[in-house]
Amino acid sequence: MGSSRRKLTYANVIATLALFLALGGGAYAAVTLPPNSVGAKQLKKGAVTPPKISQATETALKGEKGEKGDSGQPGAPGSPGADAVVAPQLIEKSTPGPGEVNTTSPKELIVECPTGHATGGGFVLYAPDESKQTKLRVVRSYALPGDKQWLVRAFADEPGITWQLSVSVICV
């Protein structure tokens, strides 16, 4: 009677380990990265290409074509897209106010776009005592439903730390 068992070889063991390491890295990143934590700073140049942009974003950024002119002359300019804004707007807000610090924890800030949509946001946590800077943490940073507001929520790991939260949002 022949045995149908395969021998355990060095190559089989290494291939299995490589498979688990490759799958484990992606799973680790998916579990440990907080939602909406990857932004413009983390993207490599050229990582976002036209095929990767949604149709809604493309429509919002493009306007209608202008009319063709006579005798090779340029035609009238086209109208801007319905949601297009000529230049992105940067809105900034701090808690407490600019230049002030306090010990309130947690701090939450919502910055609203006066026109357009919130396409990205960022934050700065500032503690005058540099040794306490590592004791500050952001737990949320994302666009609220409707994409008109950006929310950031942060807290201090230790009570009594004097600090400030500043939030910036890009409105398009």
C-alpha cells in the first residue's frame, strides 16, 4: 500500500512562513490604523492617478467646455462645474483660542467649510512643556456625514497637562 503523505521539506516550511508574513502585514495595518488616518502627507507623489479618482470627484473638478471660436480664434470660456471652486480654501481653528493653552481633556473641534466640501483635514497638538508632547493623542480625525465639516477629537494621557488642539480643513 503506497503512502499519500508528502514529506515536510525546508522549501514547504519557508513558503508557508512567507505566505503568513505577507498576509499578516496587510491584516496588521488594517487592524491598527485608525479610520481616515492616511492623508496627503502619507501618499507618495503620483499615487493618485485619474483611474483612481471617483466619477463624482472628477465631475466636481471639471467644468463644461467652452464654445469653439471662428477662424481659429479662442472661443468663450466654459462655465465652471456646479461644485467647482476656483481655489481650495484652508480653514483653521484652535481650542482654546489662538495662543492660549489649558488643561481641558478631551478636546473636540469641528471645523465647517463655508462653501464646498471638506476634502481633507489635519491637526496639531501643542504642549508648551515638550516632555508632555508625547502624552497627547488624537483618537478621531474625519469628515462628518455630508462632507461639510471636519472633526478632530484628542485627549491627554495624563491629567493636568497644559495643551492646545489646532485643526485645519481643506474646502473645495
